[in-house]
Amino acid sequence: MIKKIKSYLFYINLYPQSVLKAIFFLITKPKKFLKKIQRVEKIVSPVLPENQFFFNFFQFLSPQKIIKAIKTLFTQGLKIKGRDWENNNETSYLSDNFIQSYEKSDLYVPFKKNEKIRNKDDIKLIAFYFPQFHPFPENEKFWGKGFTEWTSVTRAKPLFENHYQPRLPDALGFYDLRIKENIKEQIKIAKNYGIYGFCFHTYWFDGKPVMYLPLRSFLNDKNLDFPFCLHWANEPWTLRWDGLNQSGVLLPQRHTSEDDIKFIKYITPALKDKRYIKINNRPLLIIYRPSLFPNIKETIKRWNHYCENNGIEKLFLAVMQTGFEGRVNPKKFGFDAAIDYPPHNLAVTDIKKKLNLFYKQFDGHIFDYHEAIQKSLEFKKPRYTLFRGIMPDWDCTPRRKNSDIFINSSPELYGKWLRGLIEYTKKNLEPEKRFIFVNAWNEWAEGAYLEPDKKWGFAYLEQIYDSLKSYYFKKNLALFIHLFDINLKEEIASYLKNIPYKFDLFITTSKEKKLILDSFFKKININNVRKISIIPVPNRGRDIAPFIIEGKKTLEKYDFICRIHSKSSKKYVNGNSWRKYLYSNLLGNKKQVEKIIEYFINNPRLGLIYPDNFLPIINFLEWGSNFNHAKNIADKLKLKISKDEIPIFPSGSMFWFRPKALKKLFELRLNYNDFEKSSTNQVDGTIAHAIERLFIKVCESNNFSSKKILFNPSVNNKMDFNINKDIVDYNELIQRHNKKVILIIHLYYLDLVDEFFQYLKNIPIKFDLLITSPIELNKKAFDKFHSLTNVSKIFIKKTPNRGKDIGAFIIEFSQFWKNYEIACKIHTKKSLYNPDGSPKVNTDWFNEAFKTGIRQNHNLNIYGGGERNNYNIALDYYSQEGTMVGAGPNLDRYTARINDNMDVKFIKIKTSIVYSHSDQDNMSYSNANEWVQGRYGDQNPIMASVLILPPTIKAYDESTWVLDDKLPAATEYKYDSYGFGTYYDDVHGDIRVTNVLLENSLVKRNALVDRILVTGSFNVDLIEMVGSKSSNSKLDYNLNMSVNRTNVKDLT
């Protein structure tokens, strides 16, 4: 039934005005509709490809009405002959593919007015501009009345699930370039998002310009203040649009000396235009296929001679690196530069077979956008000037039946690609040549456009603006450090590289430590530091006094400043965790710092950014003994504070800020004598501690806001702090309210018992303890838990190794939960990564699994004899050591051969004896179905395992000789790894892959082959034997014999 309805709708879609009527007819009168289907089915159904149902009327009907009608039809649960359309998968083509062209992505970005960010000599993005968005005679002759690029764009059909077709414009609509305001609006948008200029595709065939109207309109309107240049697409105009199918030539291209002069005269008004893009004062002209010219170097001479006589500087010529020209050196043609032109020359892999195509006859190519980025960014600088190129996407479906398509593109990936090309351009090209070419501004029929569409809006353009904004960042930054504990100088220096912008460094320290720090910071290399100032200060006011007093003298001229200090708080047994927590959230990596600066830029009234409070000190965020000092300072600053309020402040006094936000504090006119002498016993109650609690108040009083951030919730997983302060008697509190508490632990790794013990002993209340584990607790672990004085009862449950910690929790705790009001669940967990994001283990399995193979061949030949008899004895040894590490593949073969030939009168005898012995070691697993005793899980082929093994698994691990009592899986399945890395643990989970080194080293598949081959022949000339000879006749008798025996032993 569904197929019949599709057939009918496909037939009537030639008449768009009938489609909605037909849909309404189907909904209201299904029986009559079915009769109509039967009448047309014989006509249309034989020619309909399976799974195709398209509407070709976007440019004629309101999309909103179509969507509403289709959704009414397919989402209201309409039933025809018992078929439920709402739950019918056959209708998903419409809902998943047709309607998506009109729905906004979650990443849709509306237009946003941006500030200008470009400098004269920095990165310049030039977007190729396609002019075929207006009717002109040639198009109407070839394709029909009113044809424009939009005709092709709107008729595109999805070819597979989530194929983004058709692509429909958003803010600019289906514009007509005959209307000058449309070009003006395009330029306005391009400039707003950082595009430097347009490169107009120029079409000129044998003296005849085509599609020239937009360029002519641009040249005639000098108010369109936007740089531009020209690209001559000098190939024939063919039916395929790609210059390949010469049999379908619509407009030929002839290159003669006369044409050379005609063309340069045609573009002279553009070359003389003040807006024309020049490199070293030479106008940039791009040629698509120089190889089509009979003698391009002679053409260049003619062009430059003409330019010289007409007041135009020598041309700066660039060649497009297309599939025709390849990665050509422009010097081959006498050109100055080449332009990288993706998707050409990317050498990406066709992944068409991985997709479920609606149209099975599709014979085009489908590629992954990720691979395009990778190939582009891996490209090394050539020995000639190359302007890099980029494409937002590529999909020629509107242009041709069997198109080239890139999938998985997105604005975010495009931004990643662009930032990589910006770095390449900045590094490899001098300022006047720092161009990047975008393919394209508006190639809608190729899916290569920056203009806003229905799905993404302005998202691609926003990526351009954000990427350029980061590059053009010209804010003045400083880092202010109070470094009293110089033992932390290396740690602090390691964070400085995470500031991706140029900055000045100010360090305050004691006089006697200044020389040490001078020497240290001179030796280390920090690329982004402009200057370093080390300022000796008295040991007063902790880190706060140097900040306020010295900061007043130095920090006013900066836009954004980060202040940190060598914090080693004595309120804790070890304050390292707090310090690292603050450092990692303020200067943890480049992306974090970029984000912090972005917060400031996007909000001009944002004055201070600080990390969220460190949890272990959360109970100390109060006035405490600091209120009186704070009140005195607040009164001077005309701030209102109350003892009843809980102060909000950056605990630890480390943060990013704008100097203007703390202006009142710098204007207090404090000096060092106003502060107490610093002492290790000062844990609270000083002026410095009081000022720390006023930073946010001062910021707000200057009409600035503050913002908390939390990039790294925890830097150190171990409890290395211990609060030295009297705490509330929580046991009394719990008992008063009659609350029962239980802690549930799932123990997978027994080596973490000591770490858990440190946490549990610091819990200041009585609680019950439930331990679940697939492993029997050893005596050490058992005694450890029973030694806890704060534990009332201990329940230990042995659980199967299933469901990780969740299964054990749900099943075992179900017996206890009714007895408790408060419960805490934790479990042993190991991470694959270090706190900085780097992997703990990073095994290169190709290097581990492969080695250099060695092959050798030795042979010895002995031969001799006389006139009637000769012999040959050969001995041969052949050895081949394979390229896989381990038992195989290896081959040793020994061969002996004896040949004898005897020729006596009328008798000829030939004999041959060959014996060979080979000893061959094969790879341990040649297919996935083989099994070895004692190994758990299905085995993969050796080569497949090399490809899929995670790098986080060790190649060798001495701890795996015996895995019993270490991993539950090993205990349950009697599984050991004999010193090789194992995968079966709580971190990786059961990923069912094999350590190829273990398999190929421990399990030897050996084949012994012995072979003997004996052959012989006996020939008698019978006529000669009876004593007669004849030149006209011959009578022979031949006898041939052979014996071949092979013995094979296959041992595993």
C-alpha cells in the first residue's frame, strides 16, 4: 500500500498545485484515493526506484504548507486497511529526510553584529563568488526558460539517511543577482564576519563573456567598498559542468594570441579598480587551467606587455591546484603562486559502501569530511608559494546524478580546519601573502557555501569570525605572581605556557630570593612572555599587600590580569591540592584561558573571574576573626557589609580581573606598614585575610560583575589534606535526629584498599559499611576495614562479576535500603588518563607488533662427469623470519637434489632425486574461530587485533604473570597473561580484543613438512640397437617413472 501511494504522489508531483490536494484527498477519502492509485499504478510504478519519494516544487509552493500537510498525514496515526502510518517505518523517509531541510539544527546561529577585527597585514580570507543566480540567454537556451542556480539547488533529493538535501537559503532567501541590493547585503554579511574579499568566478568563452552581470554591477557601484579579484574559469562549458565530458560542450574555449589580448582588455576595468586585490602592488589574477593554453608563457608576456602600456603593474598570477593540474609547481607555467582548491587533490577514501543508499544505482563517490581535514592539515609546505584553501562542505547532488559528496561536516569541524590553516599561513607566508581561499561563498549546487541556510544559519560564518578574532587578539595581558615559596617556581613556570597570548610577567618576592628567580626565569624559555619584572618586597601582608601596592604602580595599563601566588596554606597538613586546584582552573590549558578571555570580551562589565570554592574548605568561607578588619576597610571604601551575611569571595585569592574593577582597592593608598608581618602562624584575622573577603564587593561597587568557573573539579584524587579545626560533633547531631547512615563500596581493585581506608577513617560520624566485591577479600583488606573505629557494622558480600558496580549496588543494597535514611555509594575506579588529559599508557601497537623481517638463501652446487655421463648435486637452505613479533610466521627449508644423465650409444637414462624438509611457524590465530585452552573470550585475527587494540593497554606487564585475586575475570576464568598487557579490567571493560604479542608468542603453530620426489626416464633407439641407421625414420622406446611422497605434521 505504501509503495502504491508513493507511486501516485511521484506521478502527480509534476503538478505541484495538485500535491496538497492529493494529500487532502487521501486523508479525507481514502477509498476513492485507492481507486485512483490503481489506475495510475501500471503507468508509473515500473519506473520508480525502490525507496524514492521526492517533491520537486520547493520554488513554487510555500514550504510551511507542505510540511504542515505532510505532518498531518504522517503523524496523526492515520490507518488505511489496518496499517498504522504513525508507527510505520516506511514513512521515515519523509520525516527524517524531507522535513530536515526546513528544520533548524540545535547549532543554528542567528545573525550577530560583530566588531571589526582585521589588521592590514594579517590573515585575509577570500571567498570564491559564483555569479549564476540570475537568468541569462545561454542558460535559458541550454536548460530552459528562467533557469538559475536555484533551479538545480531546489530539485536535489536525499540519497541516503540524513543526507542533507535539498539545501535551502535562510536570511538571504532565493536571491536574484540582477537586484543590486542583494550584492550589497552579501558584502555586508561577509564584512561583518571577517571575510576580506570576493574572488569572482569569471566566464569568458572565445571572446564571449557569460554570467557577467553581478561583476558589472559591482564594478559600477563604487560604494560597494569590498576588495575583490578575478578567477578565469578558462575551460569549456560542458553538460557535466566539470570540463571532462568534451562531447557535451555547450560553449567551447579557444586560446589564441588574439584571445589573449581580448581577454586582458575585457578585465582591464577590474584591474584598474581601486578595490582590486594586489600583492606587492601587482594585481592578482587566478587561472583555472593554464595547461589548456598552447604556450602559457607567451600569453603571460602578451598580458604583461599590455598592462605595462596601459598603466597596470605586472600581473601576480596564481594557478588553481585542481584535479587537472594536480599539485603543480606554479613555476612550471611561469606563475607566482598556486592555490590549494579542496576537494581537489585530497586523496580521500570512498566510503559509499558503508552507507545504505536509497538509490542503489548511485555511481558517485562519498567521502568523510574528517579525513579531508586530516589530509589538508598534514600537507607540508612546498618549495613554492601556496595559498591554502578550505571548503565548508561539498555535495554536487543538485548538479549531477552521480555526484561527489562529503558527509559528517559541521561548523565546528570547519572552524578546526580553518584554525589549522591560519597557523600554517602565519608560519609559512610573509604578511603581504597571507591569503586563505574559501571554496566558496555561494556554490549552493556544490554544497560549498558560507551564506546562511535553514539548518545552520550563520554558524559557518561565526566560526570564521571566532577563528580570526582569536588570531587578531590584541588585548594587553599580564600575569602577577607573588612567589614567596621559591620551591614552587618550576610548578608555576609550567603553567605559563598555557597562556596563548603575549603577556607581561610581574613577580614579587623577598629581596634575598630575587637573584635566584632572576637566574631561573632567564634560563627557561616561555615563548609568549614579552618582559619579566621581578620586584623585591618586604615580608608583610602575605600575597595581598604586594598585589595592592605594587599592582597600583604597574597594572593599570592592562586589559586583563591573572593573579596567583605560591600558596602552601598551613591551615592544612598539606595544602598542595588547593593550590593545584586553583592553578588548574585559572591556567590549566590554552583552551581554558581562551574561554576566560572570551568571557571578558563578550561581557564588557565582567570584572573578575575566579574558580568555584574548593570543597574541603567550604566550611571556612565566613567572616570569622576577619570581620573587624574588613569593616574598617569597607568603611573607607564606602562599602556596606554585615556580620550576619556570608561573604562571597575568591577563596585562595587567585583570579583573573580587569584593573578597573578593583580600582577603588588600588586607590586606598595603603603601604606595607599598614599590614602585619607575614608569619606561618597567620591562619586568619589579618588585614590581608580581610581584604581577600572584599574583592567581590569592590568589583560590584565599580559596577562590574563577577563569574565563577570550574574547568577541573579535582586535580588530586587523593585525600592529602586534613583540616586542623574543631568541628561540630556530627555524631551527636545524627543521633539527635535519629538518622542511620550506611556507606556502600564496590571493591574491584584490591590495590586501592589503602586509599579508601584514608577516606573512611576521616568520616566524623558513626556509620555502617556494606562492601560488595567479586573478589574474596584477603586478610590484609579484611583487617584494614575492621580496624575502623567509626564503623558500627560491616557487611561483606561476594558478588558475581556482572554489571560492574551498578549491578552489585542494586541487587545487594535492596536488602538494606529500608533500614537507613542516609547512604553514600562509592566504588574503585581507575582512569586511563592523567589529570592533564594525557593517556597513562600510549602503546604504539604497530611498533610493538611488527619488526624487520630477514630473508636469506644459501645454495651449494657440485657437478661433473665425462662425455657419456654427467651429474649435478645441489644443496639449498632458505630461511625467512617474518615481520610479526612472536612465534611466527617463520620458515626454514632444507633441500637436496641429485641429477644424473647417461648417454651410451642408443641408450639414454636420466634420474633425479629431490628431498626437502621445511619447518614453518605460523601466526597463532589465523581466523576468529580458533580456541586455545585457558583463554577467555572469542579471539580475533592477529592482524585485526593490531588495528583495533586500544593504545591504553600495555604491551608488556610483569604484574600479569598470575592474575588470580587481581582481576575478577582472571579468577573466574583461570586466565593469566604471563607478563603481557591485559585488557580485561574495570577500566576498559570487556572489549573482546586480544593482545597480539601474547597470542603470537605463547601459542606456537608449527608445521613440519618432509617431501621426496624421484623421477627417471629410459630412452632406447630401437633401430640403432639392431645395428641399423636411417636418416628418414626413427623408432624409440621411452619409460618415465616418478615417486612423490609428502609427510606433514601440524603441531599447536
